[in-house]
Amino acid sequence: MSTNLNIASINTWINTDKKPFIISGPCSAESYDQLYVTSKELKSIGIEIIRAGVWKPRTRPGTFEGNGEKALKWIKKIKNELDVKFAVEVANPNHVKLCLHYGIDILWIGARTTVNPFSIQEIAESLQGSDIPILVKNPINPDLSLWIGALERLNKVGLKKIGAIHRGFSTPDKTKYRYAPMWKIAIDLKSSFPNLPIVCDPSHICGNREMIYDISQKALDLGYEGLIIESHIDPENAWSDAKQQVTPISLKEIISNLKIKKKIEKNQNHKILLEDLRESIDSVDKDLIGVLEKRFNLVKKIAEFKENQDLTVFQVKRWNEIFESRKKWSTKKNLDTSFIEELYKLIHIASIKSQTEILNKK
């Protein structure tokens, strides 16, 4: 069960005149020169918020885990010289304390931290009384409740400048992405909290720079407020996540090619047409519900027949017949067969559940 979030308007803490707003910078702050040159080039293309990895949560020890407080000193100097803002990831109260001390402008909580409510609570309590904006990445695993819970914990200590970062999810299935987008989870989050700003992290979703434009455009098409994209002056020689970082020049090209979509139709004639189409969809959906009602009434009759004949609820042959025949029918109608397959999995599982409940009652 979700609660309402008391969220400050995003335009009170980020310049939303530029749509979408972009946060960009290197995965890791490797050296002062690398961070300075990257930041300077990013500012020259209009980026006002620089991201920088100060602490890097690595899977195994012995690899580069960030420059810590030393990097924060570089950031403070660069902030003053270039007049830019910085966003940094925090994973514990000590990180928070240091970031506040060095004047970091925006914090974010990483996916590995979001999975742990104890860590989130400690970070929330360490931020109590501050007014710093904080973004929460989705947890590594596809668990919407954990994501919402992290946002709620921050909100409950009085933080109002909060938002979410969609960076994709780990799955056992092999996909072309580093982390599967699973857009539905982010859409469900936005549906639950319409005022919550959501930023897409195409760098981590993709895992390679070639797909960053496509994922960025997809996020904007879904109404995301912004993007956080990793950029490095020399990506090929980056100390971490080399394949997914882009040069500032490449980032400029990506941004220039993005198409910004309107969230609300303002043209009255177009608005009327859109409403007519939506009414037509509502009518079709009513028909779909009616058809499903008829189908489940037939399922009840099948359950009674199986009961009389002492047949098992699950029939493998019938299961296979349904999927093969429905895929053929969908092909003839030019429908996505993978969608139809998933749809009928849900329908057939619900049918089995309905039959089982009927038999158990008897």
C-alpha cells in the first residue's frame, strides 16, 4: 500500500526551462584534470548539472572504488571556477556528511543501496533538516515496493525535493541491455505518484553508448522529466564503465536529435480528436471485459465437467494448443505474437486458478 508523497515542484530545484534537463558527467572522478576538462566541455554545450562518481560500489575488492573526499575537493574547486552544479551518489551517512560539507548540490542513492531499507533509513535520518534535492535509483531487482519505500523514508524525515532515477533491472534473462528497462515498473511508479519527477539513466540501461539515443528518446516519449547520461573526455580509457560513456561532443549530437513531446495537448481541435479516440478505446475495452466474462463463465462449466470426470485441472496438451493456435491467429491479424503469448499466459493461469477454486469448494 503506497502513501502520498509530499513533493516540492521540480522547477524549484532544477532549471526546467531546458527540456529535458540533462545531468551528465563521468562515471568516476578519476583525476582533477579529467573532471575539470570534462565539466568545462559539458558546460560549453549547455549542461548545468555535472554528475561525478566519488565513491564506486564495486562487486569485488581490488578494483578502483573512487577517490572519495579527495574528489569532493576537486568538485568544490571546479564548481567555483565553472559555475556549475554537481550531483554525487551517496551510500551511507558519512558520504552525506562529506557531500554537505563540500557543497554538493544534488545527491542520488544508487541501485545497490536502494535494496536495503536499513541503509535508506540511515541516509534519510542523516539528511533530516537539510533541503538538498535527492534522487533515488530503482533497486537492482524489479521490486516496485522497495523503490517506493525508499522514497517514502526520505519524505517522512521532511525531504521534499525528491525524484526517481530509472536505470533498469537485473534479470536472469539475456537481453541486449546491460539492465533490462522494464518500463512498466517506472510507469507504475509514475501512476502512483504523478508529481514525482522521473529521470532516465540510459547509460546503465544500455551498457553501451550505441543505444543511448534510442533509450533516451523512449524515455522522453513516456514523459520522463530528464536524463542522466555518463560523459567522459576520453571514454575508451575510462577507469570504469568505458563502453557506456560518451564524449561531450557525442552528447551534444544525441541531445540535438532528441524530439521533445508535449505532455498535454493544448490545441482544442486536436484535444477533441484525442478525446474521441479515447472514448472509442473505452468502448472497445468494455467489449473486451464482456468477452472475458463469457470466457470465464465457460471456464466454470469446464471445471464442473472435470470434476464429474475426475480430470486434472491442468492439461498440458490443451495448454500447448492454446498458445500455438492463438499465435497463428494473431499473425493473421498482424498482432505482436510475443504480446499475445504473454496475454494468454495470464488468461490461462487465471483460468486454472478459477477452476482450482471451484473444485476446492466442492
